Amino acid sequence: MKKWVIALIIGLVVLLICCGVGLFVFYKFFDKATATRSAYDSVQEGESRSDAENAMGSSGLPSDQTKNPPSGTECRMWINRDTAKEGFELCYTDGRVSTKTTFAVN
């Protein structure tokens, strides 16, 4: 077998492995960063953070949608999995959902 054929086969195998790793990383990010509208609607203010994150399906991503949140408040965001034109934000204070907001995604 010629050397260039072996090099081509090795190159294709490496390319396939890289594509597989890239798809896996993208899927994990997508899964963590998205939620459905029905999941968001099921979360209630005052609910525990763990129950809210279980309903949303993940812990979301850090959010900067709320400008100057009160001290001790942490906000997380998700993109609507169904439309990608709407985002959801949950803010937590003392381990409980303190605010729920939606925002437009540009």
C-alpha cells in the first residue's frame, strides 16, 4: 500500500475523531444551556434551587440579564429549547428562587 493512502486513512480517522469530540462538547453545552417553556412555567418563586434546577433539567449558565442583583443573589439563564428567541432567567437568594424573568434573545 502506498504511503499517501495510509496517510489519507490516518487523516480521515483523526478527522472523524475530532468531529465526534466536537459534537459531544456541543451537545453537552446545548443540553446545559437550554430548557423548555413548560419547564420554566413549572418553577415557582420560593421553590428550592435544587427543585428548580431539576425542573429546568440543568443548572443553566451564569446570567448577566439582571443588572446589579441584590447582594447574595445568583442568577442563571437558559435559552428556550423550542424557539431559541426567548431566554429564561432564575435568580436565587438563600437557596430559593427569588425572581423569574424572560428576555428576548437576539
